[in-house]
Amino acid sequence: METQAIIWGFFALCLVLSFVLSGMEAGVFALSRLRIRQQMRAGKRSAEVLHKYLENPENFLWTILVGNTVANALILGWLLWSQTRGHSAATWGLRATGVIAGLYGVALTTGSALGGTDPLAPIPAFAAKVHELPFRSIKSLADLDRELAQAKVQGRGVLVDFSADWCTSCKEMERYTFTDPAVQAALSTMVLLRANVTQNDADDQALLKRFGIFGPPTIAFYGADGQERTQYRVVGYMKAQAFASRTQAALHAPP
């Protein structure tokens, strides 16, 4: 009975922690910025921390995600560990799954503290070094139109990649697809553009509206004539072999 009480007490504690972290997401952003600035001028350290989060909300949301992941992983790991003693190999497998989930949550927390933003490689120091494609950043419709006009003069095709810091599928494309030799060879003659729409400001929304999309991941191909090959758009994650074939087909497709 005492063991059961401890288990359920631990479960309740982690659940409360998860709710608290989720509540912070809404609560902190409801605070008055003016009041926080006043507290900053008074020299309060906590106000400075809150101000940084409000100025960079993606960092705050990342912290919330990590906190919830750790809390839920602890719940799963503890319950599986305590309830599978003396049972079959299958239950031991479930226990191992819970432990792995807990370790991954710890890795996410550590990586976030070290400045990591890639959930596929939480610890920045251990992330594999890969050959990155020479993407050019665009921010506005004017940037897009300028790059398309220049590429047309040069007789080159264009790839436009919509991405965001929170987009896991975008990270998968960067890590597994864009690093593939066949994909890099297919893209070698193209102008590569990337629109990071994390901020979702007026410029970002104008770009999304031009393409008629709601957000990343989306990839558009333009021919050397400056016209998009809309039938070859890529939405979501695509494996390297299929993406290389799609790229080649888009390059040689008629207007």
C-alpha cells in the first residue's frame, strides 16, 4: 500500500508540474509589458528574464515543450518501472521504452540550456557536422521577386523553401534530405532560397499568401523562365531519393 501511495503521489506531482508549465505559456504572455519594464528599471532580475522571453517567444515555447516532455517522460518511466517487476520480457521492453523517453527528455532540457534548437539532435556539441546547401535568406515579396528576376537572367531554376524554427519536418529535410549527395547534385545548378516564417509578421504572411499556403514545410520549384512548376510542390517531409527525382522532373518540366 505504501508503494502504491508513493507511485500515485509521484504521478500527481508530475501531472501538476505539467499543468503548471502549460499554464505559464498563457499566463506569462498576459503580463503587462509596461509593468515588466518598470520592474526592470527597479533592477529586478526576474523582470529581465521575463522580458527576454517576451521579446523571443519561440525560446519560451521551446522551454515549455521541454518541460512538459520531461514531466510526462518521468511519469511514464516511473510507472512502467514500478509496475513491471517480475513480469515477462515484453513488460521489460515497455520499461526500457519509458527509461529511454525519460533520458530523451533530459537530453532536450540539457540541449535547450546549451542553445540547441534541433529536437533531432538535442545536444549541440554532439550534432553531426554536415555539408549545408548555400541557401539565401529572403524576407519579403520584394526579396523573392528580385531573386527570381536575377535567376531568370542567368537562366537558372529556383527552389523556395519555407521553414520555421519550430518546424520538425523542416529539420528532418535539412538533416536527412538536403544532405544527400543525389539531392545536392540535383540542386547544384539552382538558386536556393529560404523564407524563415517563424516570426509570422506582415512580410511572412505576405509570402505565405503569395503561395496560398498556411505554413511550412513547403517547397516550390521555379523553372529558368521564372514560372513556378506548381505541380511539383513538396508539402511535408520527403525522403532523399524521391526528392531528388522530384527536383529533376521540375527542372525539365515545361511551363
